[in-house]
Amino acid sequence: IQDETDAKKVFVGGQNLRYTGTLKFFLPKQGYGYIKIDPGYQYDKEGVPEEIRVEAAEMNCDGQNPGYAEDLKVEFGIWVTTKGACKGYNVTLPGGAPMPVAPPPAPALA
């Protein structure tokens, strides 16, 4: 399913190109966060901002739900929405390691 979704995306620099930056924050309850891209990149598209939004679906957590995070070094791709917004793609820790996962829910008390 992920490959079918990715096939419809337009990527900055191609699907496999990885950028580095800092995940400023990720809020699991809201399902998004923001990445500050490291300076010095040349892009094949105009208008790539310094900071891009990342949705929960693009946080690579080995299939689990992403947890709260802030000020983390990350690697990611960049894709462009149909409205022209740049967003994070397949966000991982450096070297491709999975992102931190959300703690399991507390067991319900009987």
C-alpha cells in the first residue's frame, strides 16, 4: 500500500534522496511536527522552505505509532503536495534507524 501511495507523490530530488535536519517537535496527539532542514542543500525545485511539516504517516517507527519528540537529528526525503507544500517523507533517525515510538497505553484498571 505504501508503494502505491508513494508512486503518486512528486519528490524533491527523487524518492531515494535523503536530507538531514532537526525535528523541532512532533506531537502525536495532533499527528504532525516540523523539521528544520540543515542549510546548504541545492534543490531541483523552487520554493523549498527552511522548515517543513511532517505528518504521522511519514514518521518511520517500524510500523508503530510515533511518540512525542523534540530537537532530534533526523534524515528524510521531501515531497510536494498537489497544493505545492513541501512535506517530510520517510523520516528516520540518522542512518535510517526508526524514530522513537509512543509508549504503550496504560492498562485499564478493572
